[in-house]
Amino acid sequence: MKSSFCVALAVLAGVSGVAQAQRPANVGPADAGGLSSSYALEFSHSTDSALNRGNTVLGDFDASWLRASYAANLRTSETYSWSVGLQWDHARFDAPAGAPVPEDIYGLALRLGSMWQMGERWSLRSDLRPGLYTDFEDISGGDFNVPFTVALGYDVNPDLQVVFAVNVDVRREFPVVGGPGLIWRFAEGWRLSLLVPRPQIEFTASESLTLFAGGELRATAVRVAEDFGTANGLPLLNDDQVTYRELRVGGGLRWQFHRLFRLTAEGGYALDRRFEFDRGNLLLNGDGAPFFTVSVAGTY
């Protein structure tokens, strides 16, 4: 499994060179009509730092993320569009021997999205991701989950949109993330997106190049194996839910050199990294560490 993961990362790095982090967008329907498809590939890595259990230092760990997604998008009218697709996530943790940390966690989900323009100023977007969120050691109904995002937008004027958006995952440390925010084009070439979990400020340097800076709350929640705790000397962690999260700040660039290819490179610092087990009531804190993200995406 480890070798296949490394091969996948090498292929992704070779194809993309640099890459794209998810770009904020207004919540109204897409401009293009008819049927289209979109894809995205992303690799992200946060480097070594200490992993602590209370005042005990367990050793150094690092984290790698690989994501691949595809969606078919259909605009059925001037006011409504929908999408259906697949998303694959793989996170790998290189942790100290004996630390109660899963080596690999996965997400395999169906992506169901819709956008509805409710009148001249109001719009509504939804994104459901039913699927398996697990370490794939043993599969049961406990591995199934349905995280979702809902965003309601109001266009104050052509340059300002107020948004209320929530991302819900009942198995995460914080089940509901989000709230009120805005997307504001406050000057020529400048755009401010104050939306959790990824607030950003952008500057459009040219038609193809955008520079950005901001933060990101990156988190995933999965069920571990029925014998995970026993294998690590902590039986209370058997079949438990674990959340891993990073709080990041950084910046980068996006290069849209073709409609099929949008490349993005981003780097910065993960201020806080942690694992939290639900029933076992165990918290493992990771010290801050540098990170980088590369990805490629496009529409056709």
C-alpha cells in the first residue's frame, strides 16, 4: 500500500509540477450552459514536527494528502444546475512507532451538487458527499457518512455578495463549520472571500495569473478498525471515530494557462495539528510545521 501511494504521488507531481488549491466561487449557477465535466488532482504535505500526548513527546510525524475528483455538470435552465461525480481521498501519517495514529485513512464518496438562482439576488448551493470514510481495515455500516455543505448567497451589488454557508460532518471534532461571510471585489483586480473553512484575499495579476493569501481549516473524520486500540495498547480506541485537523496560513499562485489546466502552487505554515479520538477521549497534539500543496484542475 505504501509503495502504491508513493507512486501515485510521483505521478501527480510529475503531471502537475505546480497546482491548484480550491478556489472560492460565488454560490450562483455556472455561467456556461449545457453539459460539462470537471476534474481535480491535489497533493499536500505538512512536514515533520513533534507529536505530543499531554506533556509526553511521542516523536516526530508528518502528514500527506492525496485527492482526486471528477464531476459531470449539467445546467438544466437559466436558474438551475446540478452535478454528480466521485471523490477519492487518501491521507498518510508517518508517525512514531507505538503512537496510536492510523497509518492510512481514506474517503471514497459520491459527490452530489446543485445550484439554484432563486430570483434576481438570491442563490443556493448544496454539496452532499455520501460515502465510506475509513482506514479500510474492516468495512461496516459505521464507515458510512454523509458530510454536506449548504450555502445561501445574496447579491448586494455586482461587487458584493453576502453568504451564509455551513459545512456539516457529524463525526468531526467540530460537526458544524461555517457561518456568515462575504465575497467582495473591493478594488480593480482585488477580491476578498471571507468564507470558512478557506478565507482568502486574491489579486488578479493578469487574465491567466492570480495571487492569493489566506487560511484554511483542513479536517477529516473516519472510523478506525475494531482492533485498532488493542493493537496500540489502548482498547478504548477500538472502532472509534478519529478526527485529524490542521489550521493553516499561507499563500500561492494560480495559473490558468488553458481551460483544461489550472495549476496552483501554495505554501505556508500549519499552526496547529491534532488527532482527537471520540469515545476514547484521547487528544494528540502536533507542533506547527511548514506545508505545501500542488494541484491541477480543469473543465471540458
